[in-house]
Amino acid sequence: MNTPAILKTFHNGKMKEYFVRPEGEMHTDLGIIKLDELREKTFGDKISTHLGVELIIQKPRPPDMFIHARRSGAPMMPKDIGVIISNTGLCSSDSVLDAGTGSGILAIYLGSIAKRVVTYEIREDFLELARENFAQAGLANIELRLGDIETEIQKLDEKFDVITLDTMASSRVVPYVPDIIYPGGFLVTYSPFFEQAKEIRESIGRTNFVHVRTIETLEREISFSDRGTRPSTARVGHTGFITIARY
Ligand SMILES: C[S@@+](CC[C@H](N)C(=O)[O-])C[C@H]1O[C@@H](n2cnc3c(N)ncnc32)[C@H](O)[C@@H]1O
């Protein structure tokens, strides 16, 4: 294999994992791993450190990227990404337009399902970081474009099945979406504040979208202990409001 991989082992009762590229060597507290050897292996094989500790080689999946990818800011949470995927019915023939790219976490999940993702990022440094993350994820179907989605969307002459907007500019971008979305396609916006969500709803209200809904997803983890089983008492934080509309 010639792609990034996850190396995982259980040592002294604890799971350890490393996200690596098949080049050079890596010094760990379990010994030195000759990463070049990965080129002769496939996912599911094992690799040993010079101290004889065996690690299993796994194919990275989007949740691994959520944990290991470099971040330029707050990425979208898997619970919210799941709602986007389920409500749009994203599938392998879909073309997706995404903005802003940020760390590229949403784009990675979308790209692991859809045929193609075009994603716009206004900041060049963030774009370069996302480019690295896409390479780490082993995805070649994500096209990164530098630019302000508010102006760039007006120049597009292609159409998309799903459009995801995660920027403060979303309400100003919405008026141009009908020109570049296939009939029956979905627009999804993500906004941390009520005020933003309201502006987006007003903007959508001035177009011909149908089945418009704004939702918040709450995820409660269940904790298991000798004392009993119950929802975790850890704080459930707010992430963002998701607005879904169909054209
Ligand atoms: C909250 S982050 C997106 C996170 C991303 N969805 C993820 O899962 O990693 C918002 C990103 O939008 C970018 N951005 C802000 N305004 C933009 C615009 N007008 N056009 C393109 N990108 C923009 C920001 O630089 C930032 O990286």
C-alpha cells in the first residue's frame, strides 16, 4: 500500500494508535516502526516495532480523520454531519458544492460517499491545511478552490446535487443557489447562532425551495459504571443549527 494508514495496538491494557504515511521511520515508546515497510503490506496486515510489538494496519475512515486531522478551526461534529447525510440521501452519483472548507472534515465525509466534492475556502493557509487533510484521507475526488463563495458562486456554470454552506456568508449566498442546483437537489446550511439561522431562513423564503426545516441535533452518550447506567452527566454543548431545504 502507498496510502496513509492507522496503526493500532493494545499495550498494557491500553489502546494506542498512530496515523502514519508509508515513509521513513517513527520513534514511539513501543519501539521504532519502519514505515517504509508499509509499502509491502495491505490493510489488515501487521507491522512490528524493533522491540517486537505488533500493530495492526487499518484503513483510515472519516471518523479517524475527525480525530487525527490537523484543524484550522472548529470542524463540524459527526452528529451534525450524520444529519446532513441522512436528510440529503447523499449517494455515490452526487456532485457536491461545499463552503467554507475549514479543516475539511465535512468535505471528507461527503467525499467518502459522493462522486465529487468542490469546496471553497477564503483563506489560503486554511486551504493548504485542508489539502493535506484530504491527502491523508486518501481522497482524490475533492477539488479545493480558493475564493469567497459569495462571489465565486456567481461565476459557476455547473450544477450540483447537494450544496453545503458553513460560513457566515451563507444568507448572502443562498440567492445564487437556484442557478447551480439540480431540481430536487438539497441545500444545507450550518449556523452556530439563532440570528444567523433566521437570516438564512429569510433568504431561503425569498426563493422557491420547499420542505425547509431548521433543526438542532442533540447527542446523549450513555455512561456505564458499577453504580448504574444513565445518560452521561457531562455537559451537552450546543454546536449549530442545520437548515435543510429542497429545490
Ligand atoms: C466553521 S469553518 C468550516 C468547517 C468545516 N465545515 C469543517 O467541517 O471542517 C468556516 C470556514 O469558512 C471559511 N470562510 C468564511 N467565509 C468564507 C467565504 N465567504 N467563502 C469561503 N470560505 C469562507 C473560513 O475561513 C473557515 O475556514
